[in-house]
Amino acid sequence: GANIRLENLTKRYPGSAAPAVDNVSMDIKAGELIVFVGPSGCGKSTTLKMINRLIEPTSGKILINDEDVTNIDPVGLRRKVGYAIQSSGLFPHMTVAQNISLVPKMIGWSKGRVDARVAEMLDLVGLDPTEFRGRYPRQLSGGQQQRVGVARALAADPPVLLMDEPFGAVDPITRDHLQDELIRLQHELHKTIVFVTHDFDEAIKLGDRIAVLRERSHIAQFDTPEAILTN
Ligand code: ADP
Ligand code: ADP
């Protein structure tokens, strides 16, 4: 894993009166699974997108293993940080296998290694590789698309995983399985995971620590599930 430090992070979108994220600081330890839980619009997605530099903060800093993310080159950042989102974000003109191979190919893995990894990742998220690798996203259900999105995020084995409501469209039984897989990945491979959800039960099940967020990502509570439940 890798530790993540947010230092006085602020994001003000052009033209909006109030910042979406206002002066947030947080320390995430290597190998921790942190859940951000809070109402829609409180800035959870904005915070995640700043960590992987899909958007730039207005002010403040993000450090991954004590390195300012603005000093990490784009390919290096992809290698370090996997990203899975609610809408899956799959490229519609690419097959499942091509979508999952994106980052591994970008960082120079051989074709054999990439092909084996695609099959391994599809198995991990409960999709039969033979049946699914050649399909296009439109040939998948919403929940299957999300599972492929998770497979893509994990493909290059990044030490940091950012997950923005990744299981929202997945059926309850598969979701339960994927939650268990995520906990296993974290325990066995010591990944640092930042997981965003609306679902308090999911937060309690997954989080080593849970950040309860209010407007503008103000941290109302940041504690273990046990401590949050007794408050
Ligand atoms: P959450 O993930 O908690 O639902 P977001 O980070 O998506 O919240 O949004 C936080 C706030 O920023 C909201 O008020 C939202 O309307 C606003 N916002 C998000 N993206 C943009 C954007 N690209 N331009 C302007 N405002 C945005
Ligand atoms: P390209 O610029 O090569 O066309 P994109 O920038 O659209 O590719 O990103 C490809 C996919 O990789 C995205 O859909 C997203 O899921 C994932 N991704 C994008 N940025 C990052 C990042 N900083 N870290 C990890 N994954 C990312």
C-alpha cells in the first residue's frame, strides 16, 4: 500500500459561489480501507478525482507516499492509483478485454501477461472470461459493466484504489461477494482503498475508518465503525 495525505484541500468550481470541497485535511495510512460516507453533493467524488488528478485542486496538496501527486508523471500515477466509478466509465468502442488491458498495456506489460491478467480479473469479479472478454459494454447489464470497471481498476495491481460507489448497480448477492473480495484484497495485498458510498451499512461493513462528511466535505467524524456506531 501507500499512505495518502490531504493537506488543506480546496476545490472551487469556476462560477460556483461556494467551494465543493473546503479546506480538507486527512491522513490515510498504507493498507487502510477508508470509507467516505455523506449526502449527495457533499464533495466525495470531487475529493477522489483530485487524488488521481482528474481535476486539479484550487488550493492545497495531495501526497502519496510523501510525494506530491503533481510531481508524478501521468503514467506513473495510473500505475499507482486504480479508479472505479459508479457509471463504470468503460469505453463503449472497446471490448471488455481491451478496457481491462488499458493501464497494463500503457505501463508496458507483455501481451501474454496482459491476456492472463484479463482472465484473472474477470474471474475475480465473477464473470466467465470466455463468455465476456470479447463483449462490448452495451452487451452487458449495468451490474456487469460495474464489475468490469472494478476489474479494470485492479488490473495493473495498483497500491492505491479509489472507488466511487462502484457496486451501486450490482445485484445484492454479487455485491456481497465483491465487498468480501475487496476486504480480502486489502488484507492480503495491503492495498490502500478510499471507497465512496451513500450506504451506511456498506460503510460499516467495509471501513477500517469511516469519514462522515457534511457539506463541502467537512469531516464530521473520522473513526472506526465501532466508535461511529456507539456515537
Ligand atoms: P458527491 O460525490 O458527494 O455527490 P460531488 O463531488 O459530485 O459530490 O459534488 C460536490 C459539489 O460540486 C456539488 O454541489 C456539485 O454540484 C458540484 N460540482 C461537481 N462537479 C462539478 C463541475 N464539474 N462543475 C461545477 N460544479 C460541480
Ligand atoms: P486515455 O487518455 O488514454 O484515452 P482516459 O484518460 O480517458 O484514457 O482514462 C482511461 C481510463 O483510466 C478512465 O476511464 C479511468 O477509469 C481510468 N483512469 C483515468 N485516470 C486515471 C488515474 N489518474 N488513475 C487511475 N485510473 C485512471
